[in-house]
Amino acid sequence: MYVVFERIAVIGIGLIGSSIALAARESGAARAIALYDADPAVRQRARELSLGEVFDDAAEAVKHADLVVLCVPVGAMAAAAESCKPGMKIGAIVTDVGSVKQAVVDGVGALLPTYVYFIPGHPIAGTERSGPDAGFAALFHNRWHILTPLPGDEREAYAAAVTQLEEFWRGLGAQVERMAPDRHDVVLAVTSHLPHLIAFNIVAMAEDLESVTESEVVKYSASGFRDFTRIAASDPTMWRDVFLNNKEAVLEVLGRFSEDLAALQRAIRWGEGDALYALFDRARRMRREVIEAGQDTPAPNWGREN
Ligand code: NAP
């Protein structure tokens, strides 16, 4: 792999930020890696893990960086961009990894200077873990990375910057696709945001049930509940920000989900076995497609090495 960026700066050293640092180093896609996190304990841990050169100031971290990657929760993106702004060099590419795109385009896009190229993005890769110890270099292997370039920016240099950022993510092992930010938000509401909401809800509901004790739920969790608890273990700050910032798309998909759930409820009540069978069979086929596409584990070796 050849060097795509001489120097990158990673802002926010959690699961995604530390994985980018490790993957950029392992692949050689960046020659130098600067890091910053708002939490001093996280900065200290990043030093111990030798993730790169850790700075105590965001603007200092991005100085001389050709690429700045904002890896903080969606609700903190604008504040993180603001703190980096004084140090950003002319011609730097600024991207992010937020799980919602339109809100980041609006919030961060509005405050960045025109002498940097802002190209929002989202790696469709992750685990329920967070923090700098959770990162691993293979996280992006064979995963999609969606870029949502700003539609209004017609500059030739902007197009070149998008191409360079695509190369960087390919270097980290990802497959890259471009998408409009609002389209991204609807697609992810279906594939990620709603499933997480359901998991949070089921786990919380099981805790409140009176007919089944908590110890019974835990004891017999391998019968399905276990998988929901894994998803529901994801970082609460990150997910709070996702739902606050992708409100419209999530509410729309949730409305449709509730209607279909009501239909299922009716089918169970009236003993409509054929309707239940048809739906479960359709769902099973979808599972096969996910496995065939190689997207059935959080990472290529997940569950075997982690
Ligand atoms: P994480 O492990 O919780 O790490 C985020 C880090 O950013 C924390 O250490 C946090 O510190 C720090 N931070 C918060 N505000 C900051 C600021 N203004 N400046 C500098 N650092 C700041 O989060 P993550 O899972 O890596 O997620 C990061 C982003 O990636 C989110 O936008 C998320 O939507 C997106 N994403 C996550 C996944 C996933 O599976 N986790 C997948 C794809 C995309 P404090 O804890 O002190 O606030």
C-alpha cells in the first residue's frame, strides 16, 4: 500500500478513531498520525497504546494534517470542528465518521472555512464496544464506507479531494460508495437505527416485566435475547445523538414498523399460520443474503479473535 496522506489527525479516540489510527499505520495509508480527545484519561490511554502522536489541544493536533477525521459522537461534531478550526491548514481534507449525515453536513459544513475540503463520511463497521482499547486495525476490512460529498461544491480540487479520500478508505480495507446525505439517513434508519432502537426497547422491557424474573431472562438468554443485549450494549451517548439527529427518517421507518407489527399481532391472534410462515420465510432468505455478502459479523474475525 502506498502513502495516501503524509499526515492525518484523528479527533476523538474511541472505537472508530483508534481503529482508524491502527488501520492507517498497519496499511501505510498515512505516514504520520496525530490524535486528540477531549478526555485526558483517553489521551493518556492512547499514549500507552502508542496509537500515534497524542496532543493536548485539538488545533495543535490538526496543524500540518492533510486529513482531519472527526470521530466524536454526532452531537459533538460541530464543537469538535470548531476546536480544530484555528489549526487547519489550507487545502486540508476534513471528514467525519458520524452515523447520521444530513445533520453533520448542516452543522459542520456551515462553520468550516472554504479553504478546506469537507467530505462527510460513515464507515458501516462497528461493534458494541467503545473507547481506545476497543479499536482494531481490521475493523474496516470488507466493510462499506459511505461518503456523502457536498452536492453544491463544483470545484475541481474538491472532486480530487473526494477521490483521494476514497483511496484512503480503500487502503484501510473498505469498499467505498458515494450517496446523498438524506438518502444515507433513510437507509441507515432501516439497517441500523431501528434495529438498535428495538434492541434497546426489548432489553429495557425485559427488565421491567413482572411475569418473568430478571434472573430467568439472564439464565435463558441464549434463546434469542442474548443477541439483543449485545446490540443494546452500544454506547448510550452515541445512540442518543443518532436518534436526536435522524429524527424524521427514524420516525418514518418506526411508523411503518409499528403497522407491520400490528399486522403480525393480528395474525397471531387469529391463528393465521400461513401469513406468519410467509413472513418468517422471507426473513430467513434475507439472512442468507447478508451472509453471502460477507456482512454477518462486525469484523472478518469477530467472535474468533475478539
Ligand atoms: P466512542 O468510542 O464513544 O469515542 C468517542 C470519543 O470522542 C470519546 O472519547 C469522547 O470523549 C470523545 N469526544 C467527545 N466530544 C469530543 C470533542 N468535542 N473533541 C474531542 N473528543 C471528543 O465513540 P465511537 O464508537 O468511536 O463513535 C464515534 C463516531 O463514530 C460517532 O459519531 C458514531 O456515530 C460513529 N460510528 C460509530 C460506530 C460504532 O459502531 N461505534 C460505527 C460507525 C460510526 P468523552 O467520552 O469524554 O465524551
